[in-house]
Amino acid sequence: MRRVTASYPKPPPTSGFDTDIYHNVVDVDTGGDGDYTSLVAAEMAERELNHDKKVAFVCRASTGLSDDALVMFMSAFWGTTDIEIWQALSDRSVTDWDSYYRRGAHITVNSGVNMLIDGIHGYGLSCSGNMTVRNCIVRKDSFTAFSVGAGGVVTAYNNVLINTSTATEGMKASGSGCTATFYNNTIIGFDEGMKFTATGGATLKSRNNLISGSATDDFVNTGDAGDHDYNATSDATATGSNSRTSQTFQFVNADSREYRLAEHDTGANGHGISENPIKAYGFDFNGKSYASPPDIGGSTAYDVVKDVTTQNRHGLMLPSWDADRFSTDVPTEIGSGKSLSCNGTDEQLNCGLVTALDTVSSFTISFWMKQETLDVKGGLFAKIVDGNNMLRARTWVDGNKSSPRVTRVMP
């Protein structure tokens, strides 16, 4: 087995337990040139490190990002070990929020283990040890997405939890005597969103959490009293004098489960409080700096191009979200206002998954455009399933002229 040193770029501002240097770094790589191709294989083989050691499991994809298989099975960690599991920002895909991400499918942390989980797209987390969980996207189709058991000491912030089917609770602290601190998490569509039932001297705290669309209650606290404030719910259940209840939230594209907060939101945008741990960390789950005061939820607000129709197909400018894109005046013969400007290389307006185009027999796409340089093939509009199933309009190189061409081969 090949041992590598800690040379991978870590998410800002740092990843790890303070300033510890990890001499044992396990390279988990879907491309096959790392130490292991799955986290469960690494954990099984590295059990000898689970005794007063520090080890980092670095998850990456050297042959290109894989949205559905970096880590496929449950991993259970035991012993008295300091462990990191993380992946760099460059390997964190947020292009298809409607898919299952199976990086770290279900990670269980048992008593005695100190663990940091950073930036993993997974299927479930449970903890009876000492764990910090941040910048993760968890999709769950049954049972509980994130739970804190007896004696667990858990801090969770900058996470997004989504129920994709019949999951019961989003975040739950139920273990006797546990310590649960939940900051700036977004929890969507569970039966009960954030639930505190722990007793036995449990220490419970929640701040800046956005909970929406729960079938029963967004916020439940039937355990020890705890300290809960500055949360926001879509129903009337959030407690605390500064919490916001019965709110409507605006996301980049909720239809595609793209739950980054949109800048035109009024329910959570700018209504949080700046406290540690997010004050010290300074970034949301996608690496964007917090505003002051911070927004409520796992995501700070992102600039979107708002759809003024009733379809609500708001778009997110990628790869940069902060620049003012409406910089060019629209010619008077067309209308008024500003036009959207892109660099012609990697910038795009992502409107999410538009399912209405899947089954229509006829449709019209209309827009005005100005192409600065002719003789350049470029995309104007696309919905692409794969190389054989797509709807696309693009310019095509033809001497000094560009002509739009549409291909539609949808299933």
C-alpha cells in the first residue's frame, strides 16, 4: 500500500483539527491511482491506524468528477483516533442537485473517535463520538439523515439535508447526555426537520438553521430545554425571540433541489447572527464568504437571474456568482434595460432541470443575442442528458457566418 503525504489543497480557511499535521494520509480515488477506490476499503485496511493516530482520508476523482460513486458503502469508525474525511472544493459537484451523491454513503462514528467530515456528499451520518460535520450535502430517502447518539459531542454547520422520499427526521439529537450544536444548516422536506429529544443533562444549541417543508413540524424540542434562536421555519414551530416563523424561502432552483439561497429571498437572507463556529470559519458550504450579518441556512445568498414569469426558472451564473452580469444596455429597437454578458468561454446561466421540455411535441425558444466573434462554434441553449439525448441550440462555424442549429433527441 502506498502512503502519501498531506499535499492536497484543503477547503478554506483550513481543514483539520486546528494546526495538526497529518503524516498519515489515505488517498481515496475513483480514478484508481490512489491508495484505495472507496472509503470502506480504506477504513477496513487502515484499522491499524485506529489507535491514538491521526489520519486523513482524502476523497478525490482523478479521472473526472463522478456524481454517483466515490464511496459506496457504510463505514464504521472505532477506537481512539483523530480522523478527517474531506474533499477539496474542486471535487464538490453542485451541477446536478437532483441526483443521489454517494460519497460516504453512510458514515457511523462510535465512542472514542474524534472525526471531522468536510465537504462530503453522502447518504446519512450518525455519531456517538466527537464529530464536526461541515459543508456536506446529505440526501436521505428513509429514516434519519443526521443523528446524535448517547454521549455524542457533535458540531454541525454549513450542511444541506434533503428528503428525497420518506425520510423521517433531518437533524436529530436524541442520545442521553449528548452535546449537539447545529449552526447554519438547511433542512428540506422531512417529516420533522430539526428535532431535539435528548435528556439526561444534554447540551443543545441551534442557530441560523433554515427548515422548510416538513410534513409534521419543522422544529421540535421535547428534550432538555437547550438554547435555540435565530432559526427560520416555513411553519410556526421555531422557538426563540429572534427566530423567524411562517416564512417563504427563495432558492436558486427548488424544483431541481438546488437549495442554495437566492439573493431575492426575504425569509432568511440577512437575518442570522454571527457567532462561532461560522464566525471563525467564514465561508458557506460552497466556499462563498458570509455576509454580515450572515444569512440563515447552509448557504449564503447567491446572485440569480430572476425569471419574471410565473415559471420561477431562476438562473445561477456559473462559475462566478458575484459579478454584475447585466452591464450592456439593450438597444432601443429591442426594448429597455440591460443585457446579460458572458465571456464566451466557461460562463453560463444554469436554470436547473427543466422537466417541461421532456415530453412536449413542439416548443419555441426565443432570445436576442450578439456574438462578438464569428467563425466560432458555441452553445446558446442546451438540455443534455448524454451524448445521444439532448436538446441544443448553438452557433456553427460556416465561413464568416454563424447559423443556429437545433438538435433534439430526447427520450
